[in-house]
Amino acid sequence: MKLVTFETNNDTSALFGVVIANNFVVAFSTIISKTGKDITILDDANQYVTHLPESEVYAKELYEYASEHIDSFTDREMPELKDVRLRPPISKVPALLDLGLSPRHLQNAAKNLLQREVKWPLNKLINFVLHRRLQREYITPNFRYYKGNHNAIIGDGDTIHWPSYTSYLDIEPELAIVVGAGSSIAGYVIFNDCSARDVQLPDFLGLTGPGKCKDFTASNGIGPFLVTPDEVGNPLNLKVEVRIGDRFKWKGSTSEYTAKPEDVLQAIHSIFRPLPGTIIGMGTIPDCCSIETEEWLLPSERIEISIEKLGSLVQFTPNTLESKEICRWAKRADLNLYVSPIGGVRVDHEIAPFKGNATM
């Protein structure tokens, strides 16, 4: 099942439901009213993940009923997916963790960061040592993680914040696990872990972790669906494609992860028991971000991250930037046209209500 949290033209409150026949969406509350069942654990996604596996049994029964009786629902009761506005599939995320289980991305990103931050030949030496270390992780995965800002989550159709202190905003497409009751896997979402690359090294060298470079406002995108494990099949065999407007197209695969989601949960469970609804990113898909491709984002950009079986997460960069602070890296002349002349006020990308950007 592809589970969704959405709102419609007729109801702007959050509705929890399911995608039917790839093109339609219906709230579980609507199906329940049709069937006359008394089910109280499908009011929202947080209740769903908290009451697994019982909630999944009920959800599947309702999904099958709606699929078999699709003609009995009105357009208002079962609108087309393109006509609703999708919210983040988990409305209240108790924690956000992110791992680095894609060594090739770490190697590529480190190489390009070091070229800007450290002079030759020291950058070559550091890169060599790091490469040797990361090669070992193909055999023995390292389950180190950092805690992301779970209060900075945005969803499909939303605009990423572009902080004034960065000129090199980047995206990081990831496969993310959604934790269910008893540390089970409730499902998967696309995770866009945005990064301010030109302040990333000082964050880590300062021993404070990823603060300015990761935890800024509206920096963690998830969506468009919460996809149940049975729908996904093998999560480490999914094609990934990223489109940056009409300018760039990047391709990758989840097959480069060095550990299975079950191994991730086991490793984290040895430290603490994550609450249901916790999101765990597995690491950036190699070849699918600017720090690797050296193809950098601009304002007014449409970003589409597609992962096979998980759909497509569409997000935007703002039309106008705040007054830029002095960049630690080479100045980007291509950003000058986008700096607001009126007090440095940022103007978000204008998005029509109920845009329905998600695609299957």
C-alpha cells in the first residue's frame, strides 16, 4: 500500500488514507463510514505506525474494499491524486536519524570538499586515508548516525529554505526507514536531506556535528507516500532518478547501500529503542547530488527525486534569496540575479494549492 496524509479543496484538515488504482486517493475514515466498521487506529499515520501489525491488517481490508467498490465512491470521496495536496506522510516525527551507508558517496563528497578546503598535497593524503577507511565499510558497515532536525520536515510540493550563509545549497536523496511498533519496519519514504556544503567542514571540525549545514529551517523533505514493505519488495534494488528542472538529470540505485534496513534497526536498537514514526535515512545515493556532480542548484528550481516503487518527491528552491553572506568558497556569480533588493527578504516559490505533484 501507498499510505498518504493529504488535504483536499473541500477539506484542508489532514486526512490519512491510501492510494487506489495508482491515480486516486481516499481517506480511511471515508472507507470506514462506507463499511460501518468501528476502527479507531487509522485516524492518522502516527496511530497507524504505533498500532502495527493490527493497524496494517485493518488498512489492507479497507484498501481491498475500496479497490473492489471504486465505482461506489463519489469524486469528492475519492479524488484523483493530482487534485489533492500531499502533506509529509508522518505528521509528528519523534526523531530523525541519518546514516552514511553509501561509502562511494562519502568518498566522492569528501574528495570535492577537500579540493576546496585543504591545499595540495594535504588534501590528496587525507583523501587517500579516507578512501582506505571507507573501503573497509563495504565489508563491515559502520552504523554511525547523526540526529537530524525533526522539526524541519517538509513534504511534497514544499519549498526548501536557502539560508543566507550558504551559496552552495545541495540535496541528498536517500531511502529512509519509517519505524513501527516494536522497532518493526512500518514502511519506506523518500528522504531529501538538504545540505549547506560550504559550511559543512567547519561544522564537523568544530566537533559540534552538522548544525548550520544540516539543521536549518525546512531542510528535511520526506514523501510523497509511506510505502509498506510488501509493496517495496527488496529495498536494496531500487532505481533512483533525480531531475533538477530541465538542466540536470542524475541516476543512481539503492543497491549501493552496504547494509539491509533490518541490520540498521538492529544496530540502533542496541543503543536505544526508537519510537514509532522515527525516520532513519540510510545515506545519500551516489551520483545524485551537487557535491558529487559539481552541478549546483539555483533559485526557482524544481527538484524531482524518484525512487522506484516509492514515487516521486517534488520540492522547490525559493524564487528569491536573502542577502548573501560572504561565501567561504568561490563566489557564485550566477546567484547575483536572485538576491532580493528589498531588505534581503526571501520569497518562497509560489505553489498552487492542491498541486498534487506526486507521481507513481
